[in-house]
Amino acid sequence: MNIVMIGAGYVGLVSGACFAEIGHTVTCIDTDEGKIATLRQGGIPIFEPGLDALAARGVAAGRLSFATDLAAHVPLADVVFIAVGTPARRGDGHADLTFVGEAAREIARHVSGFTVIVTKSTVPVGTGDWVERLVAQERPDADIAVASNPEFLREGAAIDDFLRPDRIVAGSDDARARAVIEDVYRPITDRGAPLLFTGRRTSELVKYAANAFLALKITYINEVASLCEKVEADVRDVAYGIGLDHRIGADFLSAGPGYGGSCFPKDTLALMKTAQDHDSPMRLVEMCVSVNDARKRAMARKVMALFGGSIHGMTVAVLGLTFKADTDDMRDSPAIAIVQALGDAGAKVRAYDPQGMAEARRLIPDIAYADTAYDAVRGAAACVIVTDWAEFRRLDLKVLARLMSGPGLIDLRNIFDDEEVAAAGLVRVGTGMPQPL
Ligand code: NAD
């Protein structure tokens, strides 16, 4: 199959490289000339484990290429995927469909012969209908079908998620589109991945319903964690205890500083808005959004509590800035709110992250940065672990304690054992367990 992928970000690039890996010919198009130049020189503009080797294989096989202009590629395509960003719209939180609209119009101008346009971006219910109208306005003669095929990959494990997904979801009422999508994914479905084919609107909603459910699950265990801190219970055992029930499941029950990232915050907001617009408000999702927002800043209070309420003038090290480990993605990371709250309380923040520093410097310019975790904690009264990078688990706590000027280890991701922290002479403030006061 000849595939054009519009948008070469986390989703477009991974999907494009994976489609090339399973035998399709793929051109990834992006309006960002710098990104395309990097890709053409063999670089990868994002950090995603394994993506460099996968992309290099696709390019070497002649099945993966990159371009800034779709005019030469769309006419040859059997299927064009739209994988552009759909950020939260400033002001009201609705999904901003500007990039999707631009891509749809641009595709319409160049389609030739029957072409399936597939929205892979996360888009609100009814967006497929809108894309269809846009294309018809631009090119009434175009022979196209618009389908939905939301993406469920997770950053950090994106390639495996794409090639070995729990499920593939797609939606269209057009039999020709369905046949094309089945062909595109056949190498993956042949290996056992189920393809759920639904109506287009249903497929669009599956993505939001899934993400909001996961956000609710995280927020739920975070609230249980807060209660554990008050009643001298341990959330790790509570999570294990409830996760053994197969109706609940063990995943997504790690208490922490609140969810962030490029998907959950904007997708919960967008679902909430869609539901309100259709006079069917989703109160649980609304509550989840506000509980999670409040939680991020509240993490700074754990540091303050350790020092009798004030951290004014103290140096606080923050380890981990990305919204989770194994990605360089800083979008809506809880670290942003936590660093801000620490700064508002008068602390001097010095931060370190294995992959997120470049973006962090742009988003949070007014703090100090260190080149290593050990450099970050030098002279700090407290060290806050915000992201559970593997390299933080390997830190020598005795060295950490020697470098720090105070004893506070605020382990928001519960990556250390009480014994090893105590043996190093540090005081551990974990999440969802008795607090050392
Ligand atoms: P991203 O910002 O990393 O990438 C989007 C890319 O699209 C950018 O490189 C941008 O330059 C490009 N672009 C914008 N308009 C364009 C146009 N008209 N033509 C060509 N290129 C254009 O975004 P992402 O994280 O890859 O997310 C893309 C979509 O996938 C979003 O809707 C997101 O919600 C969804 N999604 C993301 C993830 C994830 O983990 N990041 C997972 C599942 C779904």
C-alpha cells in the first residue's frame, strides 16, 4: 500500500516507521521544515526508544521517506493518515482542530483516484463528518472516504504498542474504506491483534472514553493515596490488593503527582466539553480534571510540610521533568506546576531530567538546571523525584545524602524502599503512606 502520513510528530513518525516496517511504502509529511531536514539527514527529532533504528531500516529499504510538501505524494496514495496535533483550544478546552482542517483541505486539493482519508489524531465525535464536508467543499469531484482510526500508542513504548496493540479501532460506513484499512493492518492483525470496526463516530468516541477512563483510574488511586497518608495505610498494598481483582486490573494504579502529558489533560477536557455541548455532562470526568489540577501544585506542600511549612530561600532539587519516563515530552507535565509552586513558596529550584531538559528550559526558563542528578542535589535541602526514570532508581542514596544540605527525599513516584532511604540517613516522604512528621 502507498501511505501518506500527514504530521511527523510522536504519532505520525512512529506510525509511519511501523507501517514501513510491515511492508508499506510511506511518506511522512510535516510542515515543520526543521523536523523534515533532521529526518532526511538520518536524525530523529523526538526521543522514543528504538525509533532511530526502525526509521533507518525503513529508509534503507526504500519504504520510508520524508517531505514538507504533500502535492507530489497524495495523488499516489491509497490512504492518507492525518496525525497532526489536536491541542486544547485556548480559553474553552475544546480540541483545537485547526491543524486537522488545514491538512484536510490540503489533502483535498491533491487527491486523485479513490483515496481513503483516515483521521489518526484524537478528534471529537463528529470530526469525520466535518472533514468529509471540508473535502467536498474543496473538491466536489473527489472520490474519497473518510475513516476514523484513533491511535493508542504510549510514548516510551510506542513501537511495541503499534506493532503489538491490544486492539486496533477503526470506523467508517464505507465498505471500500474498511477493506483498505483491513489491508493496511493485515500484517498486524495476522499476528493476533483484534481489529474492531465500528461506525465513525463510535470509533472517535472510543479514544476519548478510553483515555478518560485511564485518567479516572489514576485520579482514583491518587485520592486513595491521600487518604492513606491520613490513616497510616500504604497505597502500594492497597493498589496491589485491589489490582488482583481482575475486574479492576493492576495497571494504572501507581499513585503519583497527578497525570500529565500530551493526551490525558487535553482529552479529558475535550470529552468534558463535548459532553456539555450535547447536554449530557460527564460529572466524573469534570471532577477528575479538577482533582488532578489541584493535586499537581499540592505536591509542593509535601516539601513544605517537611520543613515546618516554609521552604523560603532553600534550594530544592527536582529530578525528572517529563510527564513520565522514557520520553522527552514535557507537554502538561506535572513537573511544571510543581516547580512553579515550589518557586512561589520561595524555594530556589535546581532541576535535572535525562531527556526533557531542552524543552524544559524553554517552558520553565527561570530556574537553574544541572547536568546530572548528583549535580542537581548539591547543597539542596530537599530532593523531589517527579518522574520515575530508571536512572533515578539506580542513584546511590548515600552519595545523594552526602551532597545534600538537608535530609528530605520527596519520593512522589515511590521508587525507593524505606530501608534504603533510612540507611542513607535521608527522610523519605512517599506518596500514599504515613508521612514523617
Ligand atoms: P505532535 O505535536 O508531536 O506532532 C504533530 C505534527 O503535525 C507536528 O510535527 C506538526 O508540525 C505537524 N503538522 C501540523 N499541521 C500540519 C499540516 N497541516 N501538515 C503537515 N504537518 C502538520 O503531536 P502527537 O503527539 O504526534 O499527536 C498527534 C495526534 O495524535 C494528537 O491528536 C494526539 O492527541 C494523538 N495521540 C497522541 C499520542 C501520544 O502519545 N503523543 C498517542 C495517541 C494519540
